[in-house]
Amino acid sequence: MTALTTKTTAEELKAAILAKFPADATCWSQATDEVRDMSRWAREELGLDEDAALNFRALETPARWNLRGAESAAAFYAKMNERQRLSYLARIQDWLA
């Protein structure tokens, strides 16, 4: 995988997350806390509170967990400035390597 940079688009970030945590996951071992954490950290990087958070408890399948989590992280990422993106990517880079 190509290293993520501040020039990475939201769609590229979503694709990178789904490459590691597949949208067609069939078991919970393929849909782990990392996906939730990436979404939460992206929201927190923007300074948004729980009202803006994705409700992961409502997601009933591993596939939905990964897909919606990746979409959520990408949507928040799209709103970040360069400094926020740099901080966020530094935090998640190892999970997507």
C-alpha cells in the first residue's frame, strides 16, 4: 500500500481502510475496534462531540461495521485541514500499513 499523506483524498482513505478491514467481512475478527477508533479519532480531530458520532452499537454485521466505519472516518477526514490530517494519519498509519 502507498503511504498515506495529507494529499490523500477521503475516498483513498476509505479504500485504504477497507483494504485492511473488508466491507464484505463475514466474522467479527475482521471487524475490530480499530475501525471504530479510526472513526472516533477523525471526529475528535475536528473537535466534534458524541452527537456527530456513528453509533457502532446499532451496526449488526461485521460488514456494516467496517463499511460504515470507513465511510464515517472518510467523511470526517474530508473536513480536516492539513495540520489535522497530518496528526490523524500519524495516529492510524500503522494500522493501515
